[in-house]
Amino acid sequence: MLIENGVWKGYDHEDLQNGILRIPEQVQKLDLQSIHKCMFEHFGGGKRYGLQIDSRNPIYYSEGNCMIERKTGTIVFGTAESKLPQSGKVYSIGIGAFAWCDFGDKKIDIPGSIENVEKCAFYGAWGIRELRFLSGVRRIGDFALSATVVKNIYFSETVEQIGFCDLPDTVVALKVDERNPVFSSKNNCLIREQDKTALAIVGTSAKIPEGIRAIASFACMKGTSPTRLIIIPDTVMKIENDAMPNSLLRLMYGRNFQKSKTQRLRERGNFYSDGEAMLPVAIIKAHRNSYAITYAQQHRVAHLYLEENE
């Protein structure tokens, strides 16, 4: 195990004993970036093993195969074999705690005793079929679910903060408890009630509810996934420039994406190449003289017209 001045930086096969990763008492801090790098080098990711902390460690202890900081009650490191403690002594899932776990095919409930799910908590985790934030969970950080394969998400009535809405492409259904005063869900949309903004649009089709006034940045994060039809009512009077996949294509390739290719994509508009075919990744459908159609024309997003009586 790689430990430098009390900082845990990595591990390999030799550190596993009977499928258990044992953390010694001298570990006082984690370098998660280095730990994950070692994990991929030696295991290819996944974190499919148990976890145990030396009982003499003054900073951390283990419960349910979770590494927990004594002082704050924060889970700082977990594995695919972890079971979230419900003792009432754990209050937070820390930054990147369950990143890159391979859960297989699980439904995970975040108990109400855990108030905070910090940013990147489940980043890149595989095999989460359903994730439920139960009554008592209050804050969910940025990118908490990024790059996962979650299909169903439930937010309880106590959730008052949802970070950057980077919901994974795999989400087919989301639900917010009807008693929640901050957020709501309808027609595959996650809505912030205060300003009637659609924060996320999921599934292969969505009809944005009447009364919604805006569509937030990255609300439609589908990149090059199958065609999506988004019906937008006349009440929508603001759509952020980066709300639709068209403006994300360049970001998906990072800063090294060639300018010439970027320009070609812009000229093609809201399409991706499937062999020789050009297929739209999102289609806006709205009334001919609506703000949504004006947006679609300005941003080269594929669009269709609603009949006046629709």
C-alpha cells in the first residue's frame, strides 16, 4: 500500500487479503485521484472487494464496507460491496467516495440520515439500476451522478438542492415527491418551481409542461444518443445556448477537438454521422412563431412545427 506522510495514495493486489482491502492505522488522509489511478492500473476499475479499517486508526473507521471519517461522519471511500450505514452516525457521502464502483445491478437507497451527497459521489459508477434519495436527504452536489448508468431516479420531499444537472444518458424516468416545495417532475422533466425552469429532460421524448418559462444549460445531455423529440410550449421564453446537444458536440471531444471539425459540425447543425447517414440527436417541436422555433433556427437544431390546435 502506498502511503506517504500519512496520505494514502494507492494500492495493488498484494494489499487484498481474502477479498478484503485493509487500511492501516497510519492513514490520516486520502489522495483519491492517485488512489483511483492505481486502482485502474492494477484492477481495471470496479472496486469489487470488502473494506476494513484498523480499529486503532484515530481518523477513520469502517462500517458496512465504508471508510468513514470519525469527526464529520462522512463516507470518504466505498466499494461495490458497501452498504450505506443507517446507524444515524453518518451524515454525508463525500467527494468521489463511490466513484468507479461496479455495483453489478443494484437498486440503491440513500437513507434519510445522510443529508449531503457531495459532488462526484457516484461519478462513473456502473450497475446502479435505480437510485432513491429518501426523506431526510437535503443536498446533492455537482456531477454526483455523472457518467453512471442509472435508469430511474427518485427525489424525496426534503431535497432542497440539486447540483449541476448532469443526469446520465441512461435515465428513462425521474420522479420528485409531490410534497417537495423546491422541485417537481412532470413529463420526463425535472423542474425548479421558483422560476419554472426545466433543469433536466430525460427519456427518448418529452413534452415540456405548459407554464415552464425556461430551459437550463445542459438540460438535454444526449450527445450522440438516439433521436429525441422535445415538444416545447409557447410559455418557454428562454433556452440557454448550451441546453441542446448541438452545442455540446464540441465539448464532448475536449480542447483538442480540431477547429475544422468543429466548424463542419456547426455547418451540419444538430446531427451526428451514423456511417453515411446523418441523424438528428434532438428535434424541437413547437408552434411556428414561438420562441422555441426561433431558438432552433438560430442554433441549427432540427425542428418540426406543431399545428395551431395542438
